[in-house]
Amino acid sequence: MSAYLKIENIGVCPPEGFTVLGVSLADTSSREGVIGTFGSGSKHGVAVLLRNELNPVVFAGTLKLEFGTKPQTVGDGLAEKQFARLVVRYGGVDANGVNRSSTEDLGFVLDYGKQDWNEVSLALREFVSNAIDRSIRERGDWSGVKIEIVDEAQVRAKRDHTRVFVPLNADVLQFYNDLGKWFLHFSEPESLSKAILPKRNRNLGDRKAAVIYRRGVRVREFESSDTESLFDYNLDDLTIDEARKASDWDVRHHCGRALAGAEKSTLAILFNHLLNSDKPVWEFSFDTYSLQPSYRDNEADQLRQKNWQEAFLQVAGDDAVLTGEGSADQLERKGYKPVKAPEGLVNAASRYGLQTPASVLSVDELSGRDITEASPDAQAAVDLVWELLQQVRLTNGKEKPVVKCFSSILDGGTMLNGYYRQGEVFINADLAGSASVVAGRDALSNRLLKVALEEVAHFVTEATDNSRDFQDFLLELSVKLARSGSRKEVAA
């Protein structure tokens, strides 16, 4: 005797739910947990099963629907092609008490949707989702759903219920055995209200990639990445298309938003992995945009900030600093414990108030620079430039700036000659490391003097490179020095 998978729910689905594309009553419900949206899943599901030579039988109350195909030839004058057109044969009594025994054309062919709807499990997922939706709308929960293996003698109607019977083969049996992995409703209903789920053997194979659910229904495993994940995810508002697929970017973004709002215990798992393992995980691919706070400064954001801070402190300690690769050495020299993390996570953590290099290191330390006292040459170069500015009255009423030297710890591929900041002039020690000043100012290199002039000009004008004020100052200085030199020559 043949066996079938029976999918049953309380309430009678209108036959149009299985026969007319676009018809869905689930999306008219405001009840929490309702899954359906598009009104195409049952129709695609029927086609998937027929393509796999599995003829489903549906009972909408006491009305029986049997699905099959009929041949159709379509030509355009140049070529002809054979199609299998879907049909439904009715039998029994409908909801209005009318006996029906007709066969109707469904208006689409068997190849419709086959590129995306290519697995028996996808069809079965749709039938179970519809059953859950109707039960929720009928009684407020999914307790009216029953899924079991039955024999052919039990393929019959049940008043006030909808029943879908699918002939049992290896694929159908596998879906039934994995039902708890496809639907959290049947394996861990307590997780339906949670966005982040601890790993718990939800993968369909040996992989440990992130398993993504939408409102408790399995959407996908994140197969475009071979990296294991720390968590699985159950997302209420993940955007899916009519093929029930979501883009990689949408999945990552929504999972990142879920992690941003995670409980302290969940975040502690993330930070503990950073502290104790060099193994990358999928969550490291989340960007700052998805992880960062909303900046609405509401109660939810305040709780997120508290959870992030307390989780990191609990796991890493008060001397720990979340950092990328570049600042670890500087942090260790200052007595901190660097905890290395991807830049996206570091940037987000900084916005939640965690200790990061930006909060514990100076601007120079972050830039990989050591600051030292001015060398004799550096001081002499600035002194000479300042005397010239005083001579032509271009000091703008300011006192001579403090001079310091710097050396770069990190090599970024370019050499910074000097800079001005907050009343101080800094000159690269590689330009001012000799003691040539003992031989007199004439021994100072032109390059050193040029750098000193540029940074002192920034100090006087407080203008940036390439600004009009900066250019005007240097032009005016050139003119005044030239005229000053001319007057001295005439006087001589």
C-alpha cells in the first residue's frame, strides 16, 4: 500500500489558494507570526511536485482537488514547442454545498518557475507554511497543524480542515525527518521570538554555515561563504523575493542588525571568540553600517550600549582594547591588552563606547608617530624663518611657535615631512637629525628650511594647504622679501 505525507490544518482553504496565482489570504491578517505574502507558493509547490512525478491530492474541506497536466503545442510560425499545461480535477462538495466534478485549466505550464523552484523540499515548505498561517489565523497559534506519514487508506477529507497529501518518496521522507530544521515551530517553539539562535545542528549537511530563518521558517544556509558561524538567525523582516530568496547583502545586513541588538550573553560569546580563537567566523564579515547604533538615543539604543560595554568588560577585562591590526604594538607599550577584531566590528564597538584605539591613544600614536624634543637643526630652521617673518611684519601678532620633531613608527608608503597642530610645529626627525647648525645657519638644508617655512606659514595663517589664504600669504612674503633685499642693495 502506498504511503503519503499528510499536511493538515484546521480551517478550509478556498480552492483558489491552490489554483489562482496571486491569491493569498494570509497577508490580510495582522496576526503575529503569519508567514505568507505572495500568493504563489502553493501553485509553485504543485508544479514542483508534478515535475518530480509526485501528484498531490488536496482536500479543502469536503472538496477534493487532484492535479495533473495535459499536453499543449505552441507555435509562432517558425517553430513549435510542446508544453505540459497544469489542470485540476474537482470532486466532492465545496464550501457552498455545491457538488463539483469538473476539470479546470490553471493557466500556466509545468516549466513555470522551474529555475528557482527546483527542490521538492521547497514545495513542502510552502504547504506547511500555509497550514501554519491558517491555524494562526483560525485559533491564534499553530496547534491546529498536524504533519505525519499515513497510508493510502487515510487519504480522505476531514470536515472543516484542509489536508494536503503528497506521495512518499526519498525526498519527501527526508523533509519529514528534517521537519524541525525547516520549521522552528516543531523543534524549538521557544526560539520563535528570538532573532539570534545558538548553534544547534540546524544545518542539513555537515557544514556549519549560518542557517537563516524568517519568522521561524527556514530560508537558506549562507552557502556563499565556507566560514562557520557563531550563531543562526531568525529574522522577522528579512526581504525575500517570490522565489523565497534573499540577497547576500540583505541577509548580512539583517543579521548584523540582529547582532547589534543582541543580549549581553550573546555578545559575550562573540567577544570570547575574539579573545580565545584565531579562527574567523561569518559574523566577522558584518560591516559597521549594520552593527552600529541607530543614533536615535532612545531606550533601545541605550540598552544596546550597556550590553556591548558590559559584555566586553566581562569577557576581556578593564585593560582590554578592541583593535584592528595596526595599533596592537602601541597599545601593548602603553600597558593595554589588545583584542584583535575586524575593522567593521571595531568601528561599531567604538560607537557603543567600548575601549578602542581612538579612545585610548593620541592622534600621533594612532598615526604611528613618536614625538621628541626639537633637534638643534629643526629649532634653528624655525628661528630663521621666524626672523624673516618679523623682518617683513608677517607674524600676524603671534609669538614664535613651539618646535618638536617626530619619527614614524609605521611605514604607510609615504613620508610626512612636517605638520602644524594647535600652536606647535612638527618636523620629521629624518630631516633634522644632524648637528649641522654648529657650522652656522648656512649649513641648514634647503629642504629643511622649506618644510619649516611651510609649517610656520600654517601656524601664522591657520589655513590649509591649497587654500587661497595660504597662497596669498606666501606670495606676499615673497614680494616683501624681494623688496627688502632690493632696498638693502640700493642702500649699499
